[in-house]
Amino acid sequence: TYNGTAQALITAGSANGGTMEYRLGDSGAYSPDIPTASNAGEYTVWYKVVGDDTYDSTAEYSLSVSIAKAKVTAEAKSYSIQTGDAAPDLTTPTAREHYTVSGLCGSDTLGGTAVLTYEKDGAAVTPDTSKAGTYDIILSSVTEPTNGNYEPISLKNGTLTITARPSSGGGSSGGHSSASAPTYSVSSPAAKNGSVSLSTRSASKGSTVTITVKPDSGYQLASLT
């Protein structure tokens, strides 16, 4: 297969007495060097054994050898955006930024000038980014290199995917909120010959407050009002 470099067309042979020599094509001189070729195509390699003091030279023989054409692929890039975003600008596409190319050898370049278009159901459109959906990104107008070493180019399309943008801000919780009930301070007057303690210093309507009375040693509680 074509790779942009010179390739040996056959594997070196061997001879018991004498020297293997080769020739590329139907004319030219024989040489001990293995014939090479760079371009894709069909080649005829001739070979023979040149005799020495002990062996005679052999007749000429030939082999048909081919270098296959290389395959090259160009593929449009795919993109994902959210509703409200701008669709990628494809008006001046460049390789690597808007599409990728694989299979080129050496310094070979594609023919033509790339064109990228958005399509929906086979028709050219301008993407509506206000709503979710998908669009095809069609790559065209580029060809395989013009040197004859490649099969017809394989073009692959990309996709623009538009997804719904998530809503911002937190949602409200269910049910109804009510204002906190008012509270009131709770206090007791000082007591002689004992102490009075309260379970809380503030309370709302309907709540319970525990009052604890403790007489001093030698005294008893007579009444609580």
C-alpha cells in the first residue's frame, strides 16, 4: 500500500552459484539492487542469475507487483451546545479545527476547499438554537490528493446537538409558612426565706412553665399565690 516512501517491490532472492540481479520494467540495465517504487500502481520486476566461473547464467523471469492506493478519510467535527448558545461558525472551515483528516502520507494534502453546512432532513438550514434538537454537519468539496495514490476520499458528517439549558435558581418548598408565635418574658418576685426558680424565662401562649419553690432550712411552704 502506498505510504509516501520508496518500497522494495520484491524480497531478495538467493542463488547457489552466481549472483541474483534485477531490473524494473521491460528496459534498462540489471542490478543486484532490489527495485523500489513509491507511487501506487502495477510494476513488472525482471530477475535472473548471472553465472560465475562454475555456473552459467539463467534465463530472465518476471513478476507482476502492485502497490495499492491508500485510503484517506475526512470527518466533520461534532458539537454540543445548550439552548440560547450560538451555533459554531462553519463559514471558513479549517482542518483540525472544524474537521479531521486521517490517512494522508508524507506531505500530501487534500484537493479542493472544504465546505461545511448545517442540514436538517437533507435541506440546508440555519440551526434554531432556541430549542433542543439535532442538525447534521455536512462536509463537502474536498477530494483525495491529486497524485493518483489514493482511493476516492471518504467523507463523514458531524452532528450539532442542542440540549435544553437547565433552569436557574432554587425552587420553592411546598406548604405554607406561618409567622412565629409571639413570646412573653416570665419572671417571679423574690421570695423571703426560700427561692423560686422557673423552667424558662420566655414562653408563648399555651406553653407550660414549671415553677419550683424551695424553702430555706427550718421553713415550710405555707401557700403559693
